Amino acid sequence: MKRALITGITGQDASYLSEELLEKGYEVYGLMRRKSKVDYGNVGHLIKDIKMIYGDMSDLVSLVSAMKISMADEVYNLAAQSFVATSWDTPVGTAEINAIGVTNMLEAIRLINKECRFYQASTSEMFGKVQSVPQNEDTPFYPRSPYGVAKLYGHWITKNYRESFDMYACSGILFNHESERRGYEFVTRKITNAAALIKYGKMDKVELGNLSAKRDWGHAKDYVHAMWLMLQQDTPDDYVISTGETREVRDFVNIAFDMAGMPLTWEGSGLDEKAYDKNGVERVCVNPDFFRPAEVELLLGDSSKAQEKLGWKREISFEELVRRMVENDIEIVASNL
């Protein structure tokens, strides 16, 4: 029986990864920070199957202890301050978790079990102001947020430990991946939740930022499978995971509201752009406060390397992703009426 240690165990990705690993017969350990109120987040339904270990990415001693307790064969580092907007408010804290925390985890592995395989959750935000389209493993990085900069450190320190200490350490450069378990602060979940609330008269309209920003969106369940595949190869390497399709935030809004039975009509442009329902009621508008200090306008990934070498492919389409999120939020809102 293989043992896996997953950091950031309460998050979206960790919940889907935990389910997959448990189905494969793994013994799963989850690293979580101690809080005054215990919150298992997205893995509450798996709490009887996962062995929890208290620790913190900024505390090397706790990570060494976690390695000793779990004796993990594989470590999936999914812990992060994962909200890009917040990284401007807490740039130092973001760096401590997303950058130095990676080094701490790698050091813990090196000290306790250098044969343990390590996965680092890198991100398409490292490409930022993109230097070429589409982006692949050889595209130069140009991060445009403290989040992207910190993640780039984590990406490079992983590569450095691989090359310096002959460790099996790899990074998945994952493009945007969402699901019905996504946090409400993320724009995709904000949109689908708003569609559900507006449908039942619990909200009048939703305010959004840059509607023209383009993203490559997939489903988290598909993407965590790629994480597992990366650690099953003979040699470690880095891989872009993406759909190869890009859509504007505006497209996501249109499909979500359509699926909620509220097709929209758009008027205006730029900061004055608004969307109305069939009765002429304003339902979506732009709020400049939600724009980033440095915008990332376009992300589009080329995952051909992962498809060829890992045999990975996405199973859930963009439309199916949005449908699942909308139906989930409609169900949640309806149950609380």
C-alpha cells in the first residue's frame, strides 16, 4: 500500500486527489493548520478515510514531523495562498507559503526520505504577461502578481532540488481549473453562485471585474489525475496541463446565466458594460475595484507534452464544467429557501 501526504488537504484540488488516491488503495495523510474551529473544508466527507496531521508550511519542524508520521512515498504540495487578488494585500504572507513553504517541504523530504516523490502545484499565472501563444513548458515566464512571483520561486526551487539532490521532484503548470467545490471568492464560483441567487430572487445583480480577460478553463477532477500521472513516470519532469481552449470571463457569465434559465443581453462597453435579463433588469455590471493592479489578459495552454508522455486528456468539457457548477449552486440556494 502506497502512502501519500497531501498539503492543503481542505482545498478543492486536494479533495478530488484524495478521492482518486483512496480509490487506488493509497493510505492518505493530510496536512492541515490548527485553527480555533476545526474545519475540514472539501474533505469533510472523507474524514474517516484520511489521517490528519497538524502542520504549517512556514514551520520546517512540523513538516519534518509530518514526513516521519506519514512515511510518505508521494507528497503532493497543494498548500498555497491561492487567491491572486489577496496576494497584493498580503504579499509577504503569500511568499512565505507559496515560495518558502515549498523549500521547507522539499527540505523535509530530503532529510527524512529522499526517495519520496514530490509534486509541486505550479500555475499558469507564472506566464502572466504572456510572451507567446499558446504557452508550453518552454515559454518564458513573466508573472504579474505577488502570487505568480511566489509560485515561480516554488517552481524553480523544485527544479533545483531535482537537479541538485537527484530527487524525484516535478511541477504541474496547471491552467485554471474549477469545480463545484471552488471557493466563493473565485470569479467562476462567484458567477455561478450569483446566477443561482438571482434566479431565486436572493440577489439583484453581480459586480465583476475585467470581463474581457481570457482563461483556459478545465475541471479540477481531470487535472488532479494529471498530478498522479506525473509521479508514476520513470523520470521526473514538468508538464503544462490545460484544455487548449480560451474563453473570456464574459463567455463564462453568458453560459452560466443561460444554464440558469436567464439569458442575458449586453449593452455598453468597458467600465460601462452591463447585462440585462429578458425583462430588462440589470443583472451584471463592471466594478473597477475588481480589476487587478497588473492584469493578465490571456492564458492559453499547450498540453501536448502531457498528452503524449503521460497519456493524459481532459474528460470534462467547458460547458459541462459550467453546468455542474450552476446546478450545484442552484441546488444549494434552493435547499436554503
